Amino acid sequence: MARLLLIGIAVAAILSGTAEATLLSRHQWKGNLLADEARPALLRLAALARETTDGALDTRSVVYAPNFVVTGAIPTTAPQPVLWAQYLFVFPDVTLSEDKERLAQFLYYKGVTFADIDPDHFDSLNGERAYYLSSLISRGRFNPRLSVNWKPITPEEVIAARDYYANFVATFDRARAAHPQISFLLVASDDQVNLSNFDRWYERDQGQRIGKYTLFRVRLKDQQRD
């Protein structure tokens, strides 16, 4: 009986682990596919980082990728820093206020708006917008499993985050566009993301098509052009 019990426990553990791994793989499948499709472009970024006039590795040219999955994958392949990424706030040299401002800048360039959000119906937002807005409130609020003292997001917090972002957009200027200054734009060639805010402050070159992505070199405009 003891042997049968041990076998049963072992089988149950294997089945449980298999089910958990399968569910997690399915959940992350789309994100992993995006990262795989972007990898040729990331390898090109890595190659460009070595093509410097002084032979030093380029770790200063900031990359902006409006897809947060892709921007999170860049550091795994290329040495260039990114404007913002999901886990930027865990780095010791990045304060929470800097992380929040970089997220707002990331969203502004992407044309995201929260003006239509009903503070009393935060739960009705789709996953990505809910994640962005909750991150403007406080990191870790999106997932209750990240904190033992987690509390639901309140309408007042939604209003405060919405107002913060609206003020950030309304007062955005060239000085903010230059901090940090973007050197590369990486976007899926068939992506319909609205980059009109980005193009207001930056000029692109003709771009290089790499797989399903286009990599642009960009430069900050000399002055604002409406």
C-alpha cells in the first residue's frame, strides 16, 4: 500500500507540473512569438553597437519600441538601453519617479490616452491598458500576487493617475523629448500604432526592414514643428 501511495503521489505531481507548464506556455505563447519575430532586428541592433568609430560598445543609444513585449526583449540580445521596460523599476539606479516618467513618455509616444476611462469601471479595461494605468498608480498593483498587502485600485487612484498623465502630455516639450534622447525606433512593419507624437519631436531615416520589423535611426528635431 505504501508503494502504491508513493506511486500515486509521484504521478499526481508529474500531472500537476505538466498541466501548470502547459497552461503557462499557452499564456506566454503570443509574447514569446513576438520576441522571436523581433530577434533578427535585435541582432542587428547588437551588430550596430559594435560598429562604433572608437571601437567601444555602444551602450548609450536609447531604443524606443512601442510594443512592450519587444522592448522587454531588447536587453536579452542588444546592449543599447531602452526608454522603458516592464522591469525597469527593479534596477537600483532607477527611482520609482523616473520609472513613472519614462512610462508616461513611452505611452505618449505611442499615442495612448486614458481620457475615456471611467474611474468606477477600471476592471473593464483590457489587460494592456489596465497594466499601463495601474503602473502609473504604483508598480505591483496590477497583480495581487506581487504583494501580501495588495489593495484593489480605487476610483480616486484612477483619477489621480489619469490626471497625472493628462498633465504630462499637455506639458510635454522638447526638453522632455531630449531626456532621454532616442537614437533608434523599432516597430513592426505592419503595426498600426499611432506614432504622430513621436514624429512631432523626432525625424526618422528611411529605415531598414529586418524580417517583420523596421529599424529606424532617429534624431531629435532642431525645433518643434506642428
